[in-house]
Amino acid sequence: VKRRTSSFSNTFSHVEPTTAESWLQALAVWWNRCQS
């Protein structure tokens, strides 16, 4: 998972930090729903 996180960081390195953060928050919500 940490490896994926770093690759996501590289993908979003050119994006506004707030955009990347909100996208990752949405991903976290989706991920948590799928895990339950």
C-alpha cells in the first residue's frame, strides 16, 4: 500500500495540493466502503 501511495504522490506532483488531497480523501472513503 505504501508503494501505491508513493506512486500516487508522483502522479499528483504536478497537481494543486488541495486537489490531490481531496481526491485521496475520496479514494479513502471509497476504499473503506469496499473493505466492509
